[in-house]
Amino acid sequence: MSKIKIKEMTEVIKKQIESFEQDVKLENIGKVLSVGDGIAIVYGLQQAMMGELLEFPHGVKGLVFNLEEHNVGVILLGESNLIKEGDMVKTTKRIFEVPVGESLLGRVVNPLGEPLDALGSIKTEKKMPVEKKARGVIDRGSINASMETGIKVIDALVPIGRGQRELIIGDRQTGKTTIAVDAILNQKGKDVVCIYVAIGQKDSSVTALVELFKKHQAMDYTIVVNAGASKEGTLQYLAPFSGVTMAEYFMEKGKDVLIVYDDLSKHAVAYRELSLLLRRPPGREAYPGDVFYLHSRLLERSAKLNKELGGGSITALPIIETKAGDISAYISTNVISITDGQIFLEAELFYSGIRPAINAGLSVSRVGGAAQWNAMKKVAGTLRINLANYRELESFAQFGSDLDQSAKRRLERGRKTVEMLKQDVHELVDMPTQIVIIYALSKGMIDDLNLDQVKALEKEIMQGLRMNDLGQKIKKHLDETKKIPEDKDLEQFINGLKRLI
């Protein structure tokens, strides 16, 4: 009797199994072992991928950061204080992505692409992975167009090309951010998309900066990605990668992008914090061994694409903060070796009233004249060596020894060169004005002026190129050909303005 029942039951079960047609969804689920400081250790996610997005309770997202034999190290994005030991975690089979597109322009967002500016939600049609392989050599074109900053000493001595990575390095409070901000303000009307990434900055500083951008109508073409000082190291670590992903969207559409990372010293510190919390072995100065790779894979994504790929570009201005002018420190030398040149700001120059406080000897652009207007290359050719000679002569003259007439003349011209290269904050100078000023200097046309008259002449030249008939002709020639006009025209124009001062 019991045998018959068992047979019947097995038949019934078999039939039920055969007729059972339902989508069975297998999920990879894990449990939180420990949590703290924006880091969670999760057990049981055998299928997890590096960089994969995970789902935690309360809508908190996580990013796979460490793959170990028995558990997974996860960096938490969002309110990590809501997560507790024993919570369930699901994999999403999606690599972490951020929203990209035109609708981000004019907005302040966090590294996840969520708005921080109370202007409503952002609707984007596309998302792109944050970690992406940099473009290969074959995809790249040569850097031959200039990214004008409106700062005389940079455009003349350390020109930046579209697609270049130019490091801004110096002690705190020497004007590093000001140079980067001026470069963004100078892109107005030049069809360049700008992205400012604030890493570990005070929220009040970022707010003041956004107000400045609004005042100069720069927010129309700018995205601000903010991971403030009050945020976890996880968001500070992600910020520059989110910024460059947003930039790549525009580059692939054939546009030129300028991205500022302010600053990568704080980024390295945030990465060190994450790595130590995940028990990765510390190396020099307690930074993990792959801190060089962290910045190289970020900065290598800046490129100039070739014509077949649309010719778009990403120009990067990373900022590094030094301590007591020491550019041979660990992170500083790492980033110097990745970038195509550096603008070195010196505290001593800054405090002596020379602003921007750029040390012309230590600042270099490894793209150089290839990214410069032909006219600027011609007039600024001897500027660097003249400045170096002046610095040497000046230190010699301090000993009070008698100088001959030639040395006195060189010293006087050096003083006028330094005066001419000074520039106030957000006081931008267009390229034609810069070229005419430096032409007047190199031809000795300001030797008979005193220091106050040098600045007056600069103002007259700027106005004259807009108002004066001959000035308009010179400006048009420079804008269209980028080559130097006739000497007689320039001399007549400059001499005419000298009579006005």
C-alpha cells in the first residue's frame, strides 16, 4: 500500500516539475560582514566583478574595489551610516556609470552625476562607465591648436595646446586655482566645454567659484563636479574619474574640452585612505604602490583625437599642492612625469607682488611652439632667456657693485618685462593685445617709458586694437592669419599710442 502511494506521489511530483514553467532568476547575494568609514566588507559575492555596482538596502549603492578569496571590499556611495552588519547585498552585473550629456552644462553635480545646485533633476539620455581604457596612439592626432588662457606669461612662455596635460604646481595660497579659473573664463565664446572638478575643497569656496562663473556667464559652458571636504574619501576618489568621463562624451562628439582637477594631492590622500581601510599594503609615505597608476590612467585619458574620429580633445589642468616649494616630493614627481609640462608658482614671487607668481625657469611646456600662434612664437622667442638673464643680473646688482651702461639697460628692460607680465586676477588679455605688447617690448619700444607708463601703454594697446582704424586692421590680420603684421604698421600704431601717455 505504502509502495503504491510513494509511486503515485513521485509521478505527481514529476508531472508538476515538468509542467512548471516560470522564469527562475538567479541572484548573486552577499552579506555585510563589517562596515565603517564608507567601506563595507561583504561575504558571499563569488560572481562580483571589479568596478561593479552593488545594491545595498535603503537605496545605497556600492562599488567593488577589492576582490579577495573569501570576501569583497566595497566602497559605499551615499549615506553609508544607514548600512549595518548583516545587511543583504545584490550584484547588478553593471560596471559603475555616470550620466553624461549636454543637460549637465551649467550644473553643479556630485561624482555620481546627481545635482547639488537645487535646480531640479537632470535628465540625461546616456551613461558612460567611469573606468575606461585611454585612447591608443593610433587614435590620437598631433597637438597643434592653442588653448588660450588669457594670461600673458603662460600664452607667451608655456603655451598650452588642445589635448595637452599641463600641471599647475605650487604651495597653498599662491594662485593655482586662479590660473585654472582664468583659463575657464577665457574660453567664453570659443566653443570649448569646461569641467571643474573640486576634490576636498571647502563648500564655501566652491559656492563662491560658481557665483564667479555665473557673473562672467561661464556656467553656460561649464560643469562643476564637487566632492567637498565634508564628503567621504570614496566620493573624492571618484570625482576626477566622473569628470573625465563627462569630458569624453564631448570629445567623442568632436568638441574641445578643458578639465581642471583641483587638486590631485587631495585625491591621492583620499585614495590612500581607502587603500589603508581595505588593508592594502602601504608603500612610500603610506601611499599604496599603485598611486602612480591611479593618476596615470586618469591623465592619460586626456587626448587630441585624429581627424577620422572627429578631432575632439580633452585638455587637462591638474593642480598639485607642494609643501615649502618642494617639487621633488612623491606625488609631485609622479604627476610631473605623467604630464606634458608644468607651471610652477613660487611663494617668494607671490609675496613680492609678482602675480601670477610663475617661475619662468622651472615652468615648461613640452608641446611648446607647436601649439602657439606663429606671431607669438616670433615675438616671444627671446623672452624666457631675457628673463633668466635679468634674474641673474638682479641678484648680482644687489651687491651694490658698479654696472656698465649695457648691464644697466638690460636690468631696466628686465624690470619692465616683469612689470608687463604682471596681471590682476580675472583680468584677461586677448592674444592680439599680448602679441603687440610683447612686440613693443622685444623691439625696445618701451625702453624710454617708466614703469607706470608700461601699464598705461598696455591699456592703450588693448583699446586701440578695438577702436583705432590701424589697430582694427592689425587685430583682423592677427586673428585671421595668426602671423605678425608689417613692422611699419605695428611701429606706427605703437608710436601713435605712446604719445597719448
